Amino acid sequence: PKEIFLKDYKKPDYLFDTVDLEFQLGDEKTMVTSKIAVSPGNEGTSSPLALHGCDLKLLSIKINGTELKSDKYTVDPRHLTILTPPAGVFNMEIVTEIYPQLNTSLEGLYRSTGNFCTQCEAEGFRKITYFQDRPDVMAKYTCRIEGDKTLYPVLLSNGNLIEQGDLEGGKHYALWEDPFKKPCYLFALVAGQLECREDSFVTCSGRKVTLRIWTPAQDLPKTSHAMYSLKEAMKWDEEVFGLEYDLDLFNIVVVPDFNMGAMENKSLNVFQSRLVLASPEAATDGDYAAILGVIGHEYFHNWTGNRVTCRDWFQLTLKEGLTVFRDQEFSSDLGCRTVKRIADVSKLRSYQFPQDAGPMAHPIRPLSYIKMDNFYTGTGLRKGAEVVRMYKTMFGASGFRKGMDLYFQRHDGQAVTCEDFYAAMCDANNAHLPNFLQWYSQAGTPTVKVTSSYDEGSQAFSLKLSQEVPPTPGQPMKEPMFIPVAVGLVDSTGKDMPLTSIYSDGRVQTLSNDGHPIFTTVLQFKKKEEEFIFNNVPERPVPSLLRGYSAPIRLDSDLTESDLYFLLANDSDEFNRWEAGQILARKLMFSLVADFQQQKTLALNTKFVDGLRAILRSTSLDKEFIAKAITLPGQGEIMDMMSIADPDAVHAVRTFIKKELAFQLKDDLLAAVTSNRSSEAYAFNHDSVARRALKNTCLAYLASLNEPDVTELALNEYKSATNMTEQFAALAALSQNPGQVREDALLDFYNKWQQDYLVVSKWFALQATSDIPGNVANVQKLLAHPAFDMRNPNKVYSLIGGFCGSPVSFHAKDGSGYKFLGEVVLQLDKINPQWHPAWFQRSLDGGDMMRPDKLLLSPAGDDHLSQWTL
Ligand code: B3K
Ligand code: ZN
């Protein structure tokens, strides 16, 4: 396979101005006619025109209406090359035949439960017709779809429906026109038996937009939360970014077989079922939150990705990092900001940090790729979102908005680069951020060391910062990066000190906000080492560092344990309160891991138990915050921080602490379960979600005791639950402990829900991630379960992805977990190679130290495998 390099980027020699597509959908074969108006991209170009193509049968090709002779072009399995295209503007017509019913890659045009559906990002359009399949070729499209009226009553594509009608032989057609220029990866077509929920949204300029969510008829009642989410997203983008929707119609289609979560095709988003369909009985709070976030995400792409797109696929983070950031902000504004931030940072740490520290480390903008699909990673997306967040941290909400406005003003309708975004942000704020662009080109998570000192005589408090970016594959030496470090100083009563002036880089800077005192400042740390001295500090403060997690780094500070307990109890920055607890928990876990390895008896220090008890008893803290604050760092996060990961030791220690906490806090945990029951009807709002989160977290702690009274309690919760959030949490609590109760509960749950494949997927995932002994064999057995289907990504993701994220069995010392995965990979690669990244990532994302380079996979010739196994 060919490796493609960022440094080799060249503008296309030919531009496509308009693209008129015609699909004749058939059961056996589909015919695609593509008429393209071509113009020279570079003055006087006469080079051959190379078009991408994959799995296509070429039927004919015409230039300016004349059939092209076979000596005027060449065809190979990946290209069609027109050897001497005419000079100037010309028309090209290509007819191809494709076989969607045989397409199990779920890329290009394929069938899902009888319906037709497309997925073109990143390079799937080439499976539909010969084309310059690259995002900097932007054209206006029309799409005419023709098919059997009974089999495919609904015919959808991008833009506006401008014509439809009946044809002979029981057929009908629809003609769609998209008035906006777009790259081919945003093209979409859907045809089949679908019904829609319809609603509308009136935009800020008073335009009425029709909103439709399409599903099989029986699922329509489950689309109300998705519709709510869409309308909230449309409103939010207007309010926060002044971005209005630009067409009169917005369609969402739900398909059960889909490689990713969803896809932002212009005005025709396609979603996998899990991220649209929800009812209180069958979906959890987590599902509701995911739907809100992903509906928002795809909608926000309309501006960040579609109106302004990427010049080439190396710039993926330009649209994905920015859009992930936007969906995080959207969910924060609709829920609880601190809790959302904690969730996002936890994911970054357990999904992205291990990747950045392992053989798959790559910059958010990779330097080369073989198969682009492998780069939809936690790094490009989640670290990319953190990089965008840093602009906001530096420039504030209004400065960030100015930067966004300038970005759209300059680049609407264009395919651009990460530098263009950086330039818009800096120019709009008259700023220059030295070393900031390093975030785009250097891989690896920087470590920042902080040492503090206080001088009573001069009332000066000093923070000395140093940074280290670790070597990563292909990048042995690193340059310093621009790191915004948000800092507050906490006095001995627990209050923030007003910050008056700071000395750094040879100059004094007065700190105030229009004459008002400020309590948090952002240090611009941009060299290898720098000292920042706060003046007029009346007593030794406890510094609250990296507030709100202002940069995606590892922080190594000289805060003492008692400083951390103090911050846990007092910090006004709630994120850092949680963080202080996590640092304490990590320290504790590391010391217990050492004890475990030396076969010492494990014991829990009382200060830690007391700290958590105080949080659990708090009546002023947000309940979901409490749930997060009493949850220990994940096993993956701890392993990621060890020089040699010891999964068994980490698991034993985490289990020990959990049980010990449950034992010592039993009364408080029981009280929290009891007092957070509710008989009200299910509602997805922050207060109810928070209440359930706390109750479920406490129940999980209690069940770990495996005592008859708590098992009884969990069984009752399971039986009396009226929503999936509580029912599933109780099932998960019960299934922690091997035995008959577990078996019965799992069977009961399956019998109840076997008709609902999304719930069955949860049931697979719960068993796959279990840490009960001998789970490899259990998962192997589940592969043969009648409800499992290797061709459905959701099920593969739940069972195999879940297993790879499991704390114990995947890493079984006898290698059976790795062997199992290796075997499944080889099977899956033949059906649908794109699944690899999805769940390879999940296992990495899940925080495990899986080393794909160490897995004994045969070096298959396939692009997908070889990207990571070479
Ligand atoms: N842009 C798509 C992801 C496409 C992945 C292609 N392998 C969805 C999203 O960003 O939400
Ligand atoms: Zn996206």
C-alpha cells in the first residue's frame, strides 16, 4: 500500500464545477451516471486526469459528448486515468455499475436491512463512481434517483427536492439539488422503506426549516429526544456562534448497520440507531446524553466541516477537533459544565493518553497515512478538541467568537488548513502565540513540572514551570510548546486570593479585569523553563494549578498530600476539587500496587476514606459531581502512568479499594441509594440524571461487598426499576459477582429484551467487559449466540470492543485474550476492514496497554491491517 505524505500536497490539476449524478437502483446492480463539468485547476495544465475508483465496473466514458476510445484512457483497480484531457473547460460523462448488496464494507453505496445507504467519508465516494476523491475538489451537485416505488418509496439526497414523479414499470424518481459547493465525502443517498417524524425550526432570520427524522415505522416513537436535541443544537449554534442553518430542509436517517456513530452529509445526516433511538424504558441516561451530543456534533459540522472544509485529510482535526469542542460546549451548556468537563478529561486520559504514549502516537495532524480511516482517533478528535479549547482559554469567550467570525468571513466555501484557523484566531485577537503550532505537529503528551516557593519578606509567591515533551515514534526530539496554565491561589481560609500583579519574562504585568480583582489568571508558558512570580501575596497560598484542565498535559506538581486534601475540600474551581481527589486516589493506588507486588497486606489510609465520606455527605455539591468524585481513576489510566503496566496488580488494588470503601462507608452509601429513589416519571434533565448517577454509583459500591443484604437490595432495585438507567445499573451491580444470582439476572434481562437489538448490545457489552474469572471462554461462547452478528458494527463493538476494554481477561497472563482478538481481527478484516480502527481504538481508548505491534497478527496485505501492524 502507498503511504501519502502531507509534505507532498499539490493542488488538483483539474477542478469539478458541477456534478450531476443519476442512480438507477436495482436489486442486482445499480447503474451510476456521472456528468461532470471540468475546468483546469492550474493555468495551462495538460497532465493526465487521474480519477479514483474502487470495485467499479466501467461501462462507458464520454468527453464532450463523444465516447472515449480505449487507447485514450487506462484503468487499474484503483484508478481511471484520462491520458490527454482537452485544454480548457470540458464535460465528462462516466457510467459505472456497482453492486451494493455485496458491499459489506459499509462504505460507498450499500444495503442495510433492505434499504440503500451511502457512507463516503473519508474515501468512500470512489466506490460509487470514478472521481477525484479528495476534499479540495468542491462542486455543486444534483442527484437523480430512480428505483422501484414499492421497495424504495423514499428517495433522499442532499439539498432541495426539486422534482419527483412516477415512471413506467412501477418505478419512480426524485431529483435533488444542493445549492452549496461540497467535497464528495459529503454526498449522500438514501432509498428505502422509511417513515419520518416531522417538526420545524424557525431560524434567527425567521426562516422556517422542516426537520425530518427517518426510521422504520416501528421506531418512530423513539425519535422524540433526537428531535429535541436537533432543535436545541440549531438554537445553540445561533446563540453562541451566530451560525444559522442554510437550507429549508434538514434530514436525519437512522440505519442499523453503520461503521461509525453518524455522518454529517450536507442536509442528510446518517446515524446508527443507538445515537437516535431512545425511550426511558430501553435507553440509559448515558444514551440520552450521547444522542444529544452526537446530534449536536453532526449538526455543527454544517458550518465547521461543510461550509468550511478541509484542504486534505491531514487537516481532519480542523473540522473534527473543532466540532468535538463545539459539541462538548453544547452539552456543557445544556447540562452541568464541571461534570461534562470531568467526563471529557477522563476520556482523554483513558482513551488518548495511552495512544500518545504508545506505538500509535501521532500528532493531531498526522504527517503521513496509508489508510485515512485509521486516523479518526482519540488524538485527532479529543486532543484536537483540547487544542481548540486552548484558544478559548487564551482569548476568552468573546475573543474566541471573534476568531470564529473571522474564520468564516475569510473561508466560507473553501477547503482550508489548520494554519488558516490559527491565523484567523490570532488575527482577530491581535495576538501571536509562539510555539502554539507545535500542538499540530508534535505527538506525545507534554509533562509540566511545577515547583512553588513563598517569600514572606517580599510577599512573593513563585511558580517555576518546566516542560518535557516525550519522544514518540519518528519524533525523537521535541520543541517546547505554548501551554496555557490557568492558576488561582487559595488562602488558608479556603478562599481565592485576589491576584494583583505577576512578574515573568523580565516584566511586571498588572492583573485586573476593568478595575475588578481577578482570581484566576492564565500563565502563558512557552519555553522549556519559566518562572512566574505573583506579587502582594500576604500569606503562603495553596496554588490551584491548571484550573478547568486548561491544557492537555500531565501535571507534576509539588503539592503535598495535605495541600491536595485542602483543595479537595475548598477549591472554588470544581474541576480542580475533583482533580485533587483523583491525584490522591492515584497516589494511593500506586503505593498499594507496590505493596501488592511485594505481597504486603493492603490497607487503606483513613484520611482518604474521610475525604470521600465528606464529599458523599455534602448537601451543597452537585450529585453527579459527587458520583464522579467518589469514583476511582480507571484501571487504564493507572496502567498508562506505570513504566511497566501490571494489569493484575492494578485490578487487585482497585477492587480492594472499592470493597474497602464500600465496607467503611456502607451506611452513607445505603442512605444515598435510599434517598435518591424517585417515583417520578423519567425525565432527562440534569437534576434527575445527577440523582440517578449518584444512586447507581453507590449501588455499585455496595454490591461489590457481595453480602446478602446488598444483593437483596440490588435485586429489588433491578425488579422495581422503571427506566433502563436504573435497571441496567442494578444488573451491572449484580453481575459483578460470579454465581447463580448473576446468571439468573442476566438471563432474565435477555428474556425481557431479546426483541430490542440495542438493549441486547448492552447485554453483550456488560458481559464482555466483566472481570469475572475465565471470561475469555464466556465471550467466545457469546460469539455463537443467535443474537450476535459479525456483520453488525454495533454488536461487534459491544462484544469484541467491550472485551478489549475489559480490565482482566483481555490481558490474561496465558495470552488467551490477545489470541482471541487476533483471530477475530483476521475474520473481520475480510468482512469489513473498517471495524479495526473502531475497536482497536476502543481497546486503546479503553485505556489498555494493548500493543497492536506486539500482537502476532499475520502481516496481511490489506491496507487497514498494515497501517498499524507494519
Ligand atoms: N465525520 C464522520 C466520521 C467519518 C469516519 C470515516 N471513517 C462523523 C463525525 O465526525 O461525527
Ligand atoms: Zn465529526
